[in-house]
Amino acid sequence: MIRFIKLKEEHLEQVLEWRTQKDVTRFMNTDIEKDMEKQRAWFRRISSSETDAYWIIEIKEKPVGVISLNNIDYVNKRTSWGFYIGEEKYRLYGGIIPPYFYNYIFSKFEFHKITAEVMEGNHNVMKLNIMHGYRIVGGYKDHILKNGSYFDLNLLELLKDDWLKLNKFQKYVCEFEE
């Protein structure tokens, strides 16, 4: 039912459409222009990156969003990540997508830690991360400027051992295209 497809050039128009929706960008650290040339340049940059990996989230064979690993550090076995669901009617799956992702990356990459940044006001994602075993490790005051206002940024981390101790999400395994 849920698959993760390696991001390809054929996905770029859809990703740009999702990424520029107000309800998607509302809690993102950056805003982007609706510009396909810039989108293609971004894709070329991340495609050759050894520290980033992007997938399209597919639910029932329908592309619905994007999930990524960022700032991959193979030496220290850690990474940051992010995701969004661009198709509004599929956002109810937002709580179950991360466990599939954690199970995959903790086993495939053998990371020790995943970090996350959550913008002030994004209460649902904060609650979800805490439920998945994250702990809050700090924050930045007035760190993100959006629409003329500054927002704090919460910093969280999830250790592999803490994830495995939860034990209730271990059955969430699915296909990841590499």
C-alpha cells in the first residue's frame, strides 16, 4: 500500500506544485518560487549529492508527497530528514509514514541518530515526533522569517536504540526504490 520511489526528473512538476502550496510551505524552513528551471537545478544538485536522498511517497500507487534524508553523515552515522504530503486527502497517513521510513533507514544505513527541525506552531508534528521516541534537545529563537514574522525552530533527535525500544512500530516495513 505504501511505497517510496526514488525521486526522478519526471516527478519535478508535481513536486513543485506540492511544494508551493500554502498549506505545505506553511511550516517549512524555506519558501521556493514556482520556477521549473530552478526546480531542475535543485534536482541536479540533490541527484549528485552524497549527503541527500529523496523519495516520492506513494500510497495505493498514487504519488502523494516527498520524504528525504539530508545532511547525511556516514562517519558519525547520523542524518536529518523531512517530509510532506502534498495531496490533502492523503494527509491522514502522515502519522504512519515516518515508522516505515525509520525502520528502513535504521536498518539500511545503520544510522545511530536522526535529527529533526520543527517550526514553532507545528503542534501535530511535534506530538508525532515525541510519540515516535524523539526528544527535544533545544531550539533557535526567531530563526525562520516567513511572511514578515520570525518563528522559533525546535530541534529534536531520535536515537536508533530509542526507536527500537518502542517495539510497536517494527511491523511497518515496505519497499524503497534505490
